[in-house]
Amino acid sequence: MPAPNPPVSSPPPSVRGGFILCPCHPGAEAALAARQAELLPAFSRGVWRRGVVTFRIGPEGFDPPDEFAPDLIFAHTVVRSLGQVSGGSVAELAVKVRALVGAVSWDAIHVWKREQRIDMAAADARAAVAAACGITLPDDQVAQPGDLVLDCMLDSADRWWVGWHRAGTPASRWPGGGYPGQLPEGKVSRAWLKLDEALASFGVDLRRGQRAIELGAAPGGACQRLLEAGLDVVGVDAAVVDASVAAHPRFEQWRMRAREVPLRRMKGCDWLLTDMNIDPASTMGALERVLGGGVRPAGVIATLKLPDWSRAADLPGWLDAFRAWGYEPRVRQLSTGGREVCVVATTRPAGRVTPATGRVTPASRRRATRRPEA
Ligand SMILES: C[S@@+](CC[C@H](N)C(=O)[O-])C[C@H]1O[C@@H](n2cnc3c(N)ncnc32)[C@H](O)[C@@H]1O
């Protein structure tokens, strides 16, 4: 067992690293790199593998703050990379991790697999690293805000990437930014878990007695989550909603397509959700009809499906449209979702000046609404 670590409030300069490491959905790497080029042009791309991209920190001499969390949308989280270790056994790898990071007092250890098919138990690796670093760990991998976290991404059974970060945002408290919640028994679809992650990662505060309408509601997992939060829920879908949801006393289904819903029936709702398996421009068209038509919920939780990753390039136009409707949008790709992004938009406080970037250009507006709703 190594000597106990001296208390160190932040990693010393020798252990800060010159790269950031961003876990992402397998396939989202190019979209993530495009976002980096837009947001952090002084950074340059490092290693690119399925499920992770690293970026060299720039310009020379820039040392990001401990809680560095740029809004990279497709990065599940952002950690400072210290490099890789290789070895033939978990114990050997763990000792090499300890040698690489030195004597830092970690509050938490996050271990995750770059891809699920990697044949090694993350829990075993975490226990070995904790033992090598002389740390007693709680079973719960979720870090507390402010915790200094040692990160290990299992690239393969014999190679791990090592890094660190300071926990701040909700996703930065989860190993690799992956939502630790599980789909409980009895939920009618994975959309329950997706909404659960959206609420946690954006810090959405649903209140009992509020009214929500979801466009694209069947079979009803998200509606189930809303009902559990105490909301009155309307599900809009031509398809059938699961009987267990349909029978709930606070649930009502409107069996129709989004474009057929009379707007007057939507007035007074607090939350508008969309989760339609249609082109994202069509979803934006449905939102335009409602939000541009005088219905003004306090918040919108919109899933925008990406038929292919290149459609991520349309995101700025879509976000401009939200701003034009008077909403402040935030967006990320949820770890439990598929090839899609989740936009959470809340009404902008009255009297706030629209930022220059929020102005809708005719081109972006056209792009946001160019296809008719399916
Ligand atoms: C991914 S599923 C929704 C999952 C659902 N949110 C849940 O929680 O289980 C997509 C749904 O969108 C519906 N849909 C597609 N186009 C639609 C439209 N124009 N209006 C309403 N629903 C639509 C489909 O019928 C399908 O049930």
C-alpha cells in the first residue's frame, strides 16, 4: 500500500496535462470535432477513436480552470488527459496509473469503457486503481460538486487512458458523462430513461400540478415519467399509447398528428415535449406552428433526431429559431439517447435584450422550417 497522499487542493502543474479528452457516442466524433472548431478554435484535434476524441489545449500556455466544461454538445463530458498506460493485468495497469498521476488527493475515481464491447469490468479496474492510490471509495460512483476526480477510460483490456477533472455540471459528476440511472422494471419505453437523464443533466424542475403536452408520445415512457413527477399529461400521437399509461387518471391521449392539434387546446400548458421519429426540420416546423402560433409554455424539451451526423451542422439555425420564439435554448446529446440531440429551452425573462447571435437570419429560419411536418 503506498504512503497516504498529502492533501492537495488541485493537481500541481506537473499533473495538469496538455489535452482534453471527450467521451462521445460512437459515430459522433466528427460532429464533436466540428463543434470544437467553432467554440475552441485555438484547440487542435489530437487522437480520434470510436467513442472518444482528444484535443490539444491551445493557445500555448493556456491552462483551463479545474471545472473546464465547454459546451461541446456531443461530448458527454470533458476531462483533462494525462496520457495512457498499458499492461498485462488490472493490477499492473492500476500501479501505472498511480505512477502517472503522482500524489494527488482524489475525492472520487471514475472508470468507464470507451465502448461497451470492451471485455473488462469497470468496477474491477476502479477497485484496483483505488487500492493503488490508497483511496477508500464509496460504492456510488457519482461525484459531488467540487470533487477532484481521477478518470480512467478503458480503451481496451490492456490499455487505459488517464485524466482528471473537477466535478461541476451534472454530467461531470457521472463516470465518462454517462448517466448512471437505469431503466426500472415496468417502464413502457426507454424514453422514460432519456427524459430522466434530460431532467437531471439540464436541472429541469418539474412541479406537481403542471400540465405537459408531448408530441410523439407513443408508447408512453416519457409521459409515464411526467406522470410520476405529478404532472397532468397529454400525449399526442396517432399510434397507441400503452394501456398502463392510457389508464392513468391524469393522462389523456389526443389520437392525431401534431399538425392536427387545434392550437387553442394547447394554450396554458407549462411544458411542451417533442419526440417524433421524423426529420428534425419537420419537428422544427411543428414547434414553429405551436410556439410561433401563440402557445407559450414555460419550457420546451425537444428531441431532434439526426438522420445522419452531418445534420448536426443545422443546429445553429435551429437554436436561432428557438431564440426567435423568445426562448433560451441549451442543447446536448444525451448519453442514453441515440443519434439525436435534446434541446431544453425556457422562456427568456421579459425585457432581456436578444443577443446578436440570437437573431434569426432569413437563411437559418428557412433551414429550420424548410420541410413540411410529416
Ligand atoms: C420515438 S417514438 C416516441 C417515444 C415516446 N416519446 C415514448 O416516450 O415512448 C416516436 C413517435 O413519434 C410519432 N410521430 C411521428 N410523426 C408524428 C407526428 N407528425 N405527430 C405526432 N406523432 C408523430 C410516432 O407515431 C411514434 O410513436
